Amino acid sequence: MPETRHIKEQARRLVDELPEDTTWADLARLVIERQRVEEGIADLDTGITWTSNEIRDKLSIPK
């Protein structure tokens, strides 16, 4: 479980650095952002990449 401990330490640091007026929604947003960044890095490490056009197509955004 060293990975879990690592995540707990990072979460503690994140919480300690938050302003006093932080809301639960603020905390949830930061955790989700962090997770998405880590997932993106993992994708890059395994060679999974998307072009801008592929993302636009997936999200139905006109070119």
C-alpha cells in the first residue's frame, strides 16, 4: 500500500495549502483536476495520444 500512503500525503498537502474559505466544491474540483492530469500523464507514458481534430470529433465541436 505505499501508493495509497503517497496519495494520502499528497491529499494532506493539498488540503493544508487551501485557503480558509475553501468549499467542498472547491476541494472536489481540485481533486478531479489532479486525477485528470495524472490520467493524462499515464496516457502519454503508454503512448496514448489524441489530435485536436480527434478531440473535436469526440466532443462534437465544429472545426
